[in-house]
Amino acid sequence: MKITIPAVPAGLHPANCWRRTLAGLDAEERGGRPVRGHFVGPRDVVDVPPGTLIVTVDMSTVGWANHYRTGESYPLKDAVVTVYVADGEELAPLWSRHYKQAKSAFGTATLKKITRLLEEHPPPAGPIAMLREARRPNAKAGTCRWCDGFVSMQLGHVTGHGDDAQVEHYEQCPPRIARNGQPCAVCGVTVTSRQAQTYLRRDGSGQWEARHDRLLHCESSRLPSFEELQAAEQERRAEEAKAQQRREKDRARRQARKKAKEAEQEAAHRAEQARIEGLATTSRVSRELANKALSDHLRARLMEHTDTLEDGTTTMRWTVEEYHPGTGWNGEDYDPAPGIVRPHTRLADARSDYQSLKWNPTPAPRRPSGPRCDNCGAAGARNKRHDSSGLPGRVCNSCNDDEDYMLSFA
């Protein structure tokens, strides 16, 4: 009887699917290899004896995982196993099961089920003849006869026989980027390159036609055309240019107000300095605004002073002082330096001066290294000396500083 082998479900690639006549099982094999019979292709027209069983396996990739040892990615696949029987003029399904993991498709449960089906439907005797072969996977890589693109091994199919055999992509050649303004072959609206692709019409014309992305569903809802999107983009750019001009004007007004305020403050400052020039200070009230450490033995502080002048008016002054904390400078030996005092007439200048001072810790003293001192035993003996008995040796800097020091190398 003449039957047509079931086609590959939509969305699956034929490289992940196979069909085979079911003539028996080999208990010593594992996976899909126990099945014995003739391989057939999807949509092939085959002449088989009545009662022949056909098994189909359709696998699809459902995700990816990483190998726990190598870290390499590998696909996770599921599988649908179906057994048909040639009954009358068509195939009738006997049993089907979906496996979440393809590796379980031919486990113990499946093999037991197929064994029972073979007992119920014994394989009939008779030859199996191929009447019309729909598609044959390409056994080697080649060039597609439609688009001249590269076709990897087993990922396309072969048409023709002998010297006329040619390779082509499976069902559809890979799409290309669409040009702006091309009309969509489905809805007729002009497309943009980011929303559509061009597909080769495999009818012998060799024409590439544009189609919107299928997720946009242009057949059920109208999409904006390329001209409309271009007009909207120009309008958006015009609005953005106007907004930029407004921002520039606002920035210019702020800068003008800032410069006017700075000029006013500068004029007031110069007038104040001219007023107090030559006037003596009768009293001063000071307060500390900020204080920080600059090193292990040096600090800095920002002071604000309110000075009363001889004419009875007051004025503000600021100083940045670097000082050594402690008893202060009194002119005696071993006292720390008195520090530095920098006066300012503007608070902003004083703050900038104060903020420019950074923490600079005293570096740790270097530990001496080298040969041992013949006098005290410390490291770093780099000076040649003779001891009180005239013996030559090497001493450290401490023992070498005082020429009257009685050295003894004994």
C-alpha cells in the first residue's frame, strides 16, 4: 500500500527529527539504535505492506545548560515519540508520548511499549519501495542553488539526482536586512530596516521581498510606514532642537545673572577694602570654622575674625593657619615651628585655600640594613673605623657620629 511519511512539525528542523519503519528491536543497543527498519524521510511516498509500523521522533531545543566540569554550553532537548500503523490508505497513530528530556525517549518504558506493539502488530513480510523521495539531507556541505549561500552538512537537502543534484537551504534561505522604503509583501506598507527582513522567493524569479517581523503581526494590525516614521523622527528632532535652544537660553540667562552677582560682590568687596584701608583694629573676636590634620604633628584650621576698627565699625576677615598642636612656639630650643598664617579678605578664597591642604602623613623611618656594627651590633655598619686598641672594623652611623666615642671591637 502507498503511504506518505508524516512531515516534520512546524518550527522544528529536520536534522533533529527522524522516521523509520519498525521491524524489530535489538536489546543490546541503547538510545534510538535498538530500532530496526528502513530510514525514511518526511513527506516521502513509500510502498509498504499493510500493517507496517512506522516510528517517528521529533526533538526540539527547549533551553541551554553548562557542563558541570568543562563549563561548556549544551542544548537541552525534549522529544515526542509516535508509533503509526499502515491501515487502509493512511497511517493511523497507535501510541504517542512526550518526553521532557530527549535522552529518556528510548528508555526502558518506551522499549517495553514498542515490544508490546510489535507483539500486537507483527511486522508483515514484503519489500518496502520508495515511490517518491521528498527531500534528502545533504551529506556534505555545498552552495545553495537559490541564494548562493553556504549550506552546512545535514542542514539542507538535495534536489535532483546524479549530475543534476543540487543543494538548497531547508524550506527557506536565510533572510537579509531589508532596505528602508521597501513595501512589505504581506501588508504592503513600506518597511524600515530595523523592523523587517528580505526573503528570497524560491519560485525561479530570484526576487527578494521584504516582510515585517512576524512578531509585529502586520497582517492583523497596520504598522506605521517608513515615510510616517521618518516624518515623526524629523518632528522629534525639531522639538529636540527647540528644547535645546530653550536650554541654551536658560543657561545664558543663568550665566548672566551669575556674572552680574559676581561683579556686584566684587564691587562691594573693593569698596569695603577701600573703606577700611588705613584704619587700625581695636579688637578682634575669632571663631573656628574648620579644623583637620595634615600629618602626624601638623594641623590646619580655618578661622573667621570679626574686627572692630578705630572708627567704631566692624569688618570680617579670615585666616588659614597651619600649626603644631601643643604648647606652641616660645622661641626656645626644640620647640616646634610657629606655623603659617595666610590672611584672606574673602570667605571663598579662604575655603579654597583650606581645601587645597591635604593629608600627608610622616613616612615611616627606614629600617637600617646591611652588616652588623662591630661596636654595638646594630645593622647598617657602613663606616670603617679603628677601636681604642687599633683594631679595624665597621661601625654604624650612631657609633660613628662622635669621634671621641671609645670604640671597642674586642
